Amino acid sequence: MNRRFAIAMALALAGTLGTGYLHGRMTNRWGLGQQAHLAAEQLRVPLPTEAGPWRLRREEPFPKAVVQVLQCPAHISRVYEHPQTGDVVTVAVIVGPPGPVSVHSPEVCYSSRDYTIDGPRRETTFTDAVGQTHTLWELSLKGHDLTHVPLKVLYGWSSGGGWEATPRPRFRFGGLSHLYKLQLAVTVHPASEAIQFDAAEDFLNHFLTQLQPRLVPAQRGLALH
């Protein structure tokens, strides 16, 4: 009986330590590992100011408070404009520990006095210019200002390959050395709607051609770096 009790206690302790260690890795408790440092360095390398026909309008670095909440050692935050259609895209890419990167969703960010979410999110799948398939969550929002200009938001995560829309990213990517998140917001221009021009897909086709080669594959496992 005592031997059984000892074994049960040992298994419980091992489970507790394993859970605590996994949480520590997910929340970056012990700092970044070598693979995550490399991913951050690669993401800091400046991208070109043009992505196909899209032109960089401005850089919008995150405030320090946002960086601290997300625990992201590197990020991209830019605004692009299509000179022919007038469409504007705001895009952000972050890399960091899976915990903080996976839990923040745009449903919270955009649920404010400025916008109303117009229906539940839905999966959208597209194939980029080099033939890689990606799946992102898509949200439609209505503006509260006088123009009522609609906004389309797409977001997803990547462990260094294709982008994924997953309902439980914290569990899907738990234990990885690092995790990427991509989010873009597109102001839907009436002229684009008239000609059925998908600004988000067109932008991603050009932008991902530049971004994907910089992504560093994440390592999985509980080995401490």
C-alpha cells in the first residue's frame, strides 16, 4: 500500500512539474532559447518598402506597453497602400513565446466604440504565389463613424511554415520554442468591391513572398535551451 502511494505521489509530482515547466516555456519564464533568438533576429531585418504594387505608407512600431504584454522580442507593424485602387492594409507580424502570442485576439481589440463585429469569424483559405496553402481567421467589422467604411481583419499563427487558423492556439502550439502571429486589417474601398478585387489576398500574395523566407522553424519539446 505504501509503495502504491509513493508511486502515485511521484506521478502526481512529475505531472505538476511537467505542467509548470510547459507553462514556463509558453510564457517565456526562463528567457528566449537559441531558436527563438534567431527567429527574432530574422524578423528584425527590414523588409522592402514595396510588396508588388503595394507601397509602404509608414512604419507603426508597437508602444513599449504593448511589447511587454505580448512579450514579443521582435515585430513588424506597417501600413501599405495600393496606388491604383486606394486600398489600405495595416499588417503586423510578431514572434515570441507561444503563451502570450496565442491568447490575444482581434475580437477583443476591435470590440470598441469604433467598430462592431459583423458576425462570427470564419476560416478563409488561400494559396500564395509560390503554391503554399494558408488558412486564416477572417472577421468583418462595421465602422461607427459617419462613413461606415467596413473593415476586414485576418489573423493566424505559424510555427515557421504555413499560417494556420486554429480554435485553440494555446494548446496547438504549446511547447514550441517560439510562435509567430500574423494579423492584417483591410479598409474595404468601394472601387475594389465594384471590380471584385480582393485586396487582402492580393496583398498577402506579395507580402508573404518576402516574409516566409525569414521565418525560422520552431522546435518542439521540453528540452531547456
